[in-house]
Amino acid sequence: MKNAGPTPVICDFWASWCGPCQRIAPTFEALAGEFDGRVKFAKVNADKALPILQEYAVRSIPTFIVFKNGEEVDRKTGACDKGTLTGFLKECIEGEK
């Protein structure tokens, strides 16, 4: 995330055994299509990347972190509906946060 450059990145910290993570995965993928070219989308498997979770102090999943220029802009923890996640992402990339 630190070398992502000026394009905003939203990262989904998830796990295969996490029910809420599985429920929001299709929403995350749909948003990747809707924001194509404006935002980069990334997923970090919590079971395979513990050092990354520790680096970003991710304590529960799913957690969504938005980065701009390598810096964390904001985060949202827990599953939510598409409207909530879309609003969160727009707020972050439009500079309101």
C-alpha cells in the first residue's frame, strides 16, 4: 500500500472462514467494476498475511482501509450493505476525509 502512488486503494482484509467477509465479497467485486480506473481494489487474506494485519492494526474482519499516496485515509470495520460501502469509498476518494 505504501508504494501505491496517487491512485486511491481500498483494501479488504478478509478470511475464508468469516461469514460477513463472504457476504460482502460480491459487493466489493461489484464496486471494483464501478470504480474501475479511479480506485485500485486489493484483498488481503488474514490467514496468510498476519504481518500485514499487524502492521495496519487490523483487529477484526472484514476491515476496509482506504489509502492515498501510501497513507491511510480511513477505515471501516464490519460487513455493510453496498450503499454504505459505496458512500464510505466516495467520501474517502473525494477528499472529504
